[in-house]
Amino acid sequence: AQSVAQPEDQVNVAEGNPLTVKCTYSVSGNPYLFWYVQYPNRGLQFLLKYITGDNLVKGSYGFEAEFNKSQTSFHLKKPSALVSDSALYFCAVRDRNKIIFGKGTRLHILP
Amino acid sequence: ETGVTQSPTHLIKTRGQQVTLRCSSQSGHNTVSWYQQALGQGPQFIFQYYREEENGRGNFPPRFSGLQFPNYSSELNVNALELDDSALYLCASSLGVDYFSYNEQFFGPGTRLTVL
């Protein structure tokens, strides 16, 4: 069965510093991986996806993610954090017609 | 292009009651998926509808049922509500169900259901 794990419940980063939100995956076959963000009282917003090709995937709002097959990781990154990046981030994997989400990582960007 | 909308925004019910949640998919999308997001958890897949037919179901009991209409809007019905049904219910729309490619699912803002 496909699954993703987000080992950190919360990540704190100072504004302007680089940020990383970790995700590892377990899949059979080729992984289709995603990152979504959820702001308070809002639905999920799609950030980026990896299906095939370059291991560095660029997404919305300056975010990018690095696919690492040997480490089965798909970490979300941003070179310079903004206070407005504070939100709940979900790593996810596609399993046929559904998406399986991790538990989420709350990102706090400190001014 | 209109996004995914859901109604109502919030709902309070008592145990044993029935509830219907509604979703309008994004313009041009023919597939709707429903997810349950309990507090502090990631969303969990309930089921998906494609062209008015159920196209996959997660690990939810039969008292969770759904419909998709010819205009591709959808309803989620939950019978015999239990306290653990309290959650944010998210609807997502997408185009097609081609397993060999992937079209992103676009999520609505959700309906917050509280069961007392």
C-alpha cells in the first residue's frame, strides 16, 4: 500500500531563512507525489507534484521539492521563508484514483 | 473559471441524525472526490464519483453514501451520525480518472461538521 510519513509535527523557521519540511514515502511502482498547503479555515491548495523527470520540482509561491529515490524522500523547500508561509503542509501520494495524505506538518515562520 | 464550492460552511447535528453536504465542482471537471479530515489529521479518502458512478471507496462504512448529478455537482450523505463523524469534510474536483496520468484535484474550503 502507498503511504507517506511526515516525521515533524511542527517546524519553526525565522523569516528570511531557508525552510525544509520533510516527507518520506513508501510505494509500489512509480511514485506520484504531491505537496498541499492548508491555511486556517481554508481548503487544501496544490503546491507541486512529482510524476517523472527532474528530481527538483518547482511549484507555487516559490516552493520546490526534491525527489530522492535512494532515500525515498520528497522534502519541501524554500530558499527564504515568509511569515505568510505559516500554514499546515501535507505531503501526499497517489494511489490509483485517490490521494493518501500524511498527517501534516505545521510550519511557523517567526518574524 | 469558478472554483470548487461547498455548502454549508458549518453544521451542527446530534448523534443519530442524518446530514447532507453539497459540492459544486470546478467548471469543466467531471470527477468529484470526498475526504474526511479529523482534527489534527490529514484528509482521508471517502469515495470518488466519475460521471455519476462511484469510482472507488475508502475505508468508510455504508452509512456514508454519495451522489453525483448530471452537472457533476455532488452530495455526501451520512446516516446515523456518530460523535467521531465530527470533522472537516472536503470535496475535490478533477478532470477524468486516467490512472496513467494525473490531473490535480482542486479542493473546496470544506464543511465543518460537529456532532453532539
